[in-house]
Amino acid sequence: MRVLLVTYEGMVKGEQKPFDKVTEENPLPVVVGTGELLKGLEEVLKDMKPGEEKTVELPPEKAFGERDPNKIAIIPLREFQKRNITPYPGLVIEADGMRGRVLSVSGGRVQVDFNHELAGKTVIYKVKVLKELKDPVEIAKAFFRRYFRRDAEEVKKVDEGIHVTYAPKNIEKDTMNKVLFVSRMLQFVPKVYITEVFERSKKAKK
């Protein structure tokens, strides 16, 4: 598996404002071929080398898909009222695990579009490969930063894998981040050791 550190900027064709952007200050580690990026981007990244930059045009089928009329639903207004929600055009909702946008409200019915907001659109991406990560420690540091939004206190190689030390900041969020991080790293090393450091606050010491 290739792990690339990338930056990119995505725009709808004919528009100037980016809808998605990853900068060099906080590049994204990507495992090519796992489907975490758009199909068209994955295809381009397969053959790109470190330092290479490309601008690619992606048709809907290689981006966010074609618009599907079957994904536009009519929901009774009373279903919203039961949940104390006042629907209006543009409101983003979640229903049955899907994200949708309210199109209209009239006659006690609410029309909701569950298509991706960029479905049916051709998009243009400027993508650059900064580096290919091969060392497990480098990979671990990059993915820790991706999931936790900060650096670990220490990442080192051990005989059977890697050892990560970090100070939890938000127990609930960090627990989920830890699951994502460990699942990812087990693709590259047989074992992941994690040490969590908890420090008593200065107030408590007095």
C-alpha cells in the first residue's frame, strides 16, 4: 500500500471558490486505493510521484456521482413537528443515516434532496504529492495528526510495531480517534502500543 502526503484544492467547474482544500501547513496522509478519496483522484494519485502536481477534471461519475431522482423524498411535515424541527429550504437534516437538504415546504409536505450537494457536477482538482511515507514512525505521526488534530508526545518503533505516547484532551473524542488510528496503523504494523499520560492540574496541587 502506498501512503502519500498530499495537498489539494477542489472547485466546481466554472466556479472560483474552492469547496474543499488541504494546505501544506496541514497535509493529508492518504492510503491510495482504499476509496477514502474520490474515484477520479485515486486514479490520478496511483501514478503520481513525490513533488508532482496535477490539475484534473473529474466528471460526475468519477466525483460525487450523477443526480438520482429517487433520492428526492417527500416527508410529512408532522414528522418534523414530532422532533420539534421547523423545516425551511436549505435546512440540512439527517434521516435514516442519510444527510439531506430541504428543497421546499408546502401543503404539509416537505421535499428533501438526499443527493450529495455536488452530485451531477464536474469538478476540478489541483493535487500535489508532497511525500511518500514508508517508515512506520512517519506513517504513525501523520495519521495521529490527521485523527487527533495535534502531534503525539512521542512516536517510536518497537520490536513488534510502534509505540505512541500522548496526553488525552477530550476523553470521548480521543477514544474514537484512538480506534480510528489503531485500525489504520494495524494495516502497516502487527502491533500498536499506546501510552496515555494524565497530568494533575496545577490547581489540584495547591
